Amino acid sequence: MKRHYLPTFNNSGFTLIEIAIVMVIIGLLAGGGISLMKMLTERNARNAAVDYLQQARSALVSYAANNGRLPWADGSPAGSVDGLEDTGVANGFLPYMTLQMAPSDPYKRILRYEVNANLATDRSATCAALRSGLTTRPFVMDADGAAATFSVAVALVSAGPLDADANGNVFDDFNTGGYQGNNANGNPNYLRHPPTQDFDDLTQYIGGNGLFGDVCEYLDLAVNNTSGARVYVHDVNRGSDIGSVNNGASALYSIISGTCIGVRTAANGGGSIVTPSSPPTPVVLAGRGATINLTP
């Protein structure tokens, strides 16, 4: 009987090759896994920063609605920020304590914050400025639209994870493709732009028109004067006259809902309250329209 023999191989040689291949595969998978984890971590941090900016925006709108103005910035130097607004300081850091919110973004940094100075005094000044249209700082350029600047009520900036432009300041300076901005101080403007190799800031802003709807409601006030003398329509909230009405005349004023109005015999809150008056003044007016009738 003819015998057949199978060839023999050195099993140990195949084992070493297999181990080497497996190690290479594991290395590739491990490297890819590290890169994937890094990417997911960065994405989660950026999403959390976006959420924090939205929280700050909502807190600012609520503050303005309740107080009739936006808060001033915290003007403390970096490293000694206390989170409280400093009256008269428009450009600085977010006054997080004044707003009663968390102090820093996911990158453990306090937001850059600039407020339009015309909106930080009282409701009357705020609504007058919003109604006439914003024309002063802060200015923003938004890469979602044309490369043009526009005035806003508030600019907020989260510096992102790195000093992407490597200029020694985590808030980036950017100028490419027609879009430019310096988020360190807003000169000449702040920039909202997708991340690039040289720019990783996140910028949020509050426009004037949106804020107007949350803070201001105007009503038309008619004053009909048959009292026999000239009268002065006085804004008690602001301590100033909004106009005067001669005897036998009528006047129409546009005022903020919630304003306290007094009708007096002399200018600038002088003299005495005019009587009889329907309704009697001083009176807080609300709604869309009101009428004050003055009779002898």
C-alpha cells in the first residue's frame, strides 16, 4: 500500500506572524479610538459651551425684562473677576453673580461681555434707544451673512479651548475672506464665525429688535385740557416732563406701558397736581392706550 505523508510546518513561525498582525490591528484600533474619543470630547465641550452661551443670553433678556435695563459689565482685571456689574463699565466680563448663574463656561473661562451703554440705565432710556435703533458699540460681524458690521445690544464671547491664533490671548483676532473681528476687545468689532485653524471662539449676540419685544411696550396717551390754564405732563419715573398742553388743546404722547404720569401746574415737577382730573394723577398707565381729561 502506498503511503501519503502531509508536509509539516513550523507552527511557531505562523504564531509569531499572527501575533504581529494582531498587534498591528490592535494598535490601529487603539489609535483610532483615541482620536475618536478626542473628537467626541471636543465636540461635547463645544456643545456645552453653546448651551452656556444660550443660558447667559436668556439670563440677560430676563434681567432686562425685570429691571428695564441690561447689566453693566464686570470691569475687574482678568484673574480677579468677582462677577458683579461695575456701573458705567460697558466692556469687560459677564457679571455672572449679578445674573445669578454659573461663573464660567465648560473651558473654565468667564465670558467676554459688552453691552450697549444706552441700554444700561433705566427702562425709559433703554426703550428709547431700542425704538430709535442701535448705532453704537458693540458691533458684530456674522459669517452667516454678508461681511458687514451691525450694532447689537449685547456681545458675548466664549474663548474656546485654545489660543487658536497663537497671539497670547485666548480670545481670537481673525481676518480672512472678508470677515474680520477681534474678540479680545471688540475693536473694530466682534466676530461670529465657524471654527478654523486660527479661530475657535464662540460668539453670541442679542439684537435690538428682539430685546425691544421683551422689554418695551408702548401705549398712546391722550391729554385733553379744558382746565383753564396750561398744564405740564410729567414722567414721574424719570423726573422729567414729556410735554405741556395749553388750555383748550389736546396732545398725544407715546409712552412706555407702566409709566407713572402726573399732570402739574408748573414745569419739571413743580407747582401742584392739577385737579380735577379723570383719572386722578399721578397714575400708572398700562395697556395700549389711555386718556387723561382735565376740567375746570
